[in-house]
Amino acid sequence: MKIFVAGLPYDLDDDELVEIFEKFGTIISAKVAMDKETGKSKGFGFIEMQNDAEALDAIESLNDISLGKKPLVVKKAEEGNSRPPGSGPNSRPGGGNSSGGFNRDRRY
């Protein structure tokens, strides 16, 4: 099962993420999301655990605990696109940023 975790301290790395979750079972992978431009953590990551029951135990045990300034959000990762629909740079036909009409704010 793949798990999403948010609210991570910005100085936490992949190995430390493994340490947090390995208490609950076998970790297949653990990755803290990093900003490509700055190389700094985005404060969230993904963990893949071998056993679903152990993953569910980790989610229940770790959700809403504080590792730093904010409580963790730990939940089963959603399959597929991680962006909400319509949030990408080319979400409108033609990729434009049109406001959808002429004289929209004009009052008559």
C-alpha cells in the first residue's frame, strides 16, 4: 500500500522517513518530495509498505501526531494524478489563461 504523508519537517530526509514507518512493518520505498529548483523538501512524501494491514496500522498510529511545528497528515495515497483536475498549466483548451468572455467586468 502506498501512503501519503504531509506536515513533515523540512529537514527530514528519506532515511528518517523510513525510520518513522519501519516500526510498523516492511518498507518497500520512502521518498520525501523535493523542490527541483531549490533542492529543499516540500514537506510531504510517500511511503510504500509491503503489507496493507501494517500500512493501515501506520496510518492510524501516525496520523495527527506532531514531528515538528505541524501535525502529520497520514493517509492512503490516491491512485493516479496527484494534481486536482483543472490545476495544470495546460488545463484549458489551448493552454490559455482567458477569463472566458469579453467585457466581463464591464457594467452597462
